[in-house]
Amino acid sequence: MTTLLGEKEETRHNGAPHPEAILEQRVGCAQGTRSIEWSEHLYNARVKSGDLILFTTQLAVMLDSGVILSDALDAIAEQAGDARFKAVILDVSERVKGGDTFSRALTYYPYIFDSMFISMVQASEASGKMVEMLGVLTSYLNFEADTRKRVLGALTYPLIMVLMAIAATGTLMFFVLPRFMRIYESRGAALPKLTRVLVHVSQIIGDFEMLTGIVTTIIVLGVFVYYWAHSAAGRRVLDAVKIRMPVIGTMFTDMVVTRSMRIMATMVNTGVRLLDAIRVIEGCIDNYYFQQLWSQVDEKIQDGYQLSESILVAEDGDLIAPGIIQMLRAGEKSGKLGEVCDKISLFYEKKLEASIRSVMTVIEPLMITILGAIIGTIAIALLLPVFKVSSVMAH
């Protein structure tokens, strides 16, 4: 009771308890007490991908060594460097001790453990092969983290160019251009047409009311686009663009197929039913058309079709390459569907890496070309008065 009152007092003064305060309150709680209030405060908690990978790896090693789940969670929490993540792990441990399954305890923190993570843990609980599933999760999380690093690394150079271009353009427009304007105005001469356009742009940016109106319009449009993109219609449009665009569409498709085949390989190899594996895939894929595909495959399998046949007759079956369907058919006939899915996932993982390189190969020169055109136009607009200033001074 004292702890709960202390938590309420802390909340009253600060809005929400600090993670360290939560940990202190937790120590004072009797074993078996439900920790719903802590999870409410930590519901929006997020952690770095490296911390999540370390957690998954450590948990797999400890469980493989024979340590029980709750003790493993407590031991990992003691070593956690992030106070909020430490509080989350301790809360999950408390829920497990209280009788919740591990997968259910993870659902209280959706911003840390996504649907794929929870679904795979749930499947491992059913099959009794949590160590193997956690190993696959670690591998997958490492792959996604490496992919993000490669993409960010490829965009670093163009981003630096954008920042330098903005700084150079601002300096020229707000410090250099006004000087030429005064010279031309004092001589009664007209600025070159391209330069006048640039002057109008700088005046709009310098006008507080005009700038406020533009920023407000951009914010309103941004909010509208955000909500539209999260609506059913907007999602269908954007997901169609993602998978149908040249070059970029190939990357998105390879990413989804890699994830789908890896999940299916893991679950089938650990004894999970095919239908259950497909439902997990359907919940883990964030593309509308692939979700529809796996939903249709689920229905066809229930009607008695084989996996390969279900994909062929599905409305969006063209999203899966014919070669994959043939390999799945061979895996079904030989009784080695899990092994075939594993080989497909490895192949598509390499294909995805190539797709990412292709996208970066296109994006970098495209950004450089666009920036060069913008900066070149501004430079010409600023240099034209310089070329004519001698004749203006003479006049």
C-alpha cells in the first residue's frame, strides 16, 4: 500500500514516475503483486535496437543453459544499462511469475516488442522451442539493424550536401543579394529577371506573416497526409506505390518475401502448423497487398489446397515469383518445406542486399543532380548582377 501511495504521489508532482523511481517502488512490492500501473507508465517506452538484440541474445543463451525464464529475465534486468528498459524487463518478469505467458507479458510493451516478435515467441511457447526461435529473432534483428545502417550510411553524403547547400544559399540570398539590390536601386537600374525572381522568394521568406501562412499550410497538409496515409484508402495507395515503383519496388518486395520465408522456415522447422505460421506472417507484414495474399492463401489451404497451389490461385499471387512457387512445390512433395523456405530466405536476403545497393546507386546521383540544378540556378541568379554591375556603375 505504501508503495502504491508513493507512486501516486510521484505521479502527482511529476506527471509520470521516473524509471528509477519505478524500480525503487518495485523493490518494495511483495512478490506476486501485479504491476499494471508500471506498464501503463512505460507503455510508450522505446529502446535502441542494440539493447533489444542484446536482450534476445542473452535470453536465448540463459534458457539454453537451463535457467528458468523468470530468473533469466531478472538477471538480464540487473545488467541493463537503460533504466526504462530495466523497468520493462522487471515488469515482464513479475507478470511471468504471476502466471502470464511470456508472449502475453510482452504485449504490454508494443513499442519495444512488435507483433512479429510477440507472434514468434507465442509460437515457440506452443512448440516448446523457444531457444531456437530466440536465435532466429536475434539473427533477424541483426539483419534489420545492419540494413538500416547501410541505408543511413548511403544517405549521409547527400544529406551533408543538402545542409551545405542550404547554408550557402541562405548566405548568398540574405547577405550578398541585398548589397547588389542597393547598388542597382541607387542607379535606377533593373535587376536581371532571374535575379528578381530570387529577390521575390527572399522577400517572401523574410516576411513573417507570409512565412507563417506558408508554414501553417505545410503543417495542415502534413497532418492531412499523415491521417490519409493511415486510413484504409491511403494505405492501399501507398502500399501499391511501394511495391510497383521501379527499383524501389523490388527492394520492398524482396524485404517482405525475405521476412515471410524466414518466419515460415522457422515455424515449420520448429513444429508449428503451417496455418499458424501463415497467420503469424499475415500479422507481421505491413503491406496491405501481401496481407491480402497471405489471407487468401490461408483460406485456400483450409479448403484443401497445397501452399504452392494456394499462392498460384490467389488474387495477388503474382507478388511471389514463379521460381519461389516451384521451390515450395518441390518442398511439399519431398516433405522438406521448412528447409526449402530457409533456402529461399537466404537467397532473398542476398537479393535484398543487392536491391538496397541498387536503390542507393540511383538515389545518390539523383539527389546530387537535383541539388546541383537548384544551387546552379541560384548561383546564376546571383552572378548575373555581378556581370552587369560595371555597366550599371558607369551609367
